[in-house]
Amino acid sequence: MNEREDVPKDFIKLKSEKLSVDEVSELVISPCCGAVSLFIGTTRNNFEGKKVIRLEYEAYTSMAEMEIKKICRDVRQKWPSVKHIAMHHRLGVVPITEASVIIAVSSPHRAESLEAVTHCINTLKAFVPIWKKVCLVQIWF
Amino acid sequence: MGHPQPPWVTVLYFARSAELVGLRSESVSVPQRITSLQLWEEIVKIHPRLAVIRDQVVFAVRQEYVLLGDQLLVLQTGDEVAIIPPISGG
């Protein structure tokens, strides 16, 4: 890899297709980094005691991408050694056990990327304008 | 020179607010200078069903979050005003 091309990059994507852990983690790999930390958010089959058949996500797309960019800037300020950041979020229907969000961060040593990934998912949930609709099956006992 | 026309902003509806209103977006004529609470009240006049979510929503005006309250907004034609119910991404 040409080292001059290995400048820190943010990879942000909102898409309706199935997310790929391989793809997201490969985006952040860097020869100067010894650590890649990952978070995968997957859909659960229960919500408030009811059975969930699927989730549907919608986003205020332009603002969501901006807010995710702000998270990346924030991460680079707090953890300057972080190299690449990838945040992919799925929109539309997400079947149970599939990934709705994948976040990957690379850094030379493990502490920074582990902390940065935690910050990314917590801040995404607090500030990025994305909504999930929980589609339920209600069971009569 | 006369007074400028009141601006036509693009109101965007998401999640529960889109279901209550039955729309994803529309153009609405509003005063150029208005508080965020007054703006909410203007929109509820058009769509009274939105009143039920008043305590849960914020606005995003030109993609910046704004609480419903005294904050003075200066609006121009084409500005996006989004109704933001409680977010649940991730």
C-alpha cells in the first residue's frame, strides 16, 4: 500500500442492502495500525415482552450523514491516534439477527479504537436522526 | 420597496409524525421571524393530529436541532424544517 495514500479516512454509508462485517472492517485496516475495533448492532426478536418479526429503519438522510461526520470529527479530537473510521447503517427492512449498524475504528494500539467505537455507537444513538419501527407479532395466551 | 414575501419552508415529517400527518414533506408559508414554539403551533394548525406528540418532538431547522420554545428563528424560502420524534437508530 502506498503510504502517502494512507491518510485518515471516514467511511460513512446509509444503505438498504445487507451490511457486511468483512467489508466494513477491511475499510479501516491500515499498515500503521495494530488494532481494529468493531461494533455490530443486530436486531433482537423481542421488544417489551412481545415477539418482533422485523425492524424497519428510516433516516433524515442528509442530516444523519452530517451528524455521523460530526461524530468522526469528535472522535479524532478525543483520540488523535485513531486512523480510519467506518460507520455503516442499514435502512429499510432489517430481518431478525441481521446487522442494522456496523462501526469499525483502527488505531495503532487497542485502547483508542476500543474507546472510540463505544463513543461512536453511544453518540449515534443519541444524536443521529434515524428511527426504527418495531414490527410485532402479538400472541394470545 | 415593499415588504418581502413570507418564506415558504419545506417541512419534513419522520416516523410517527409522518404517520399522523400522512405526508413525508410539504411547503408551508410561515412568518420570517418566529419562535420555535410558534412554528410548532403554525404546523399543528394545519395538522391538529400532531398535537399528541408535542412533548416528544424537537425540530431540526437547516439540519440543526432546535427545542420547542423561545428560540427565535429567521427563516428563508427553501429552508428545511424537520419534525424529529425521539430517535432510535443503531
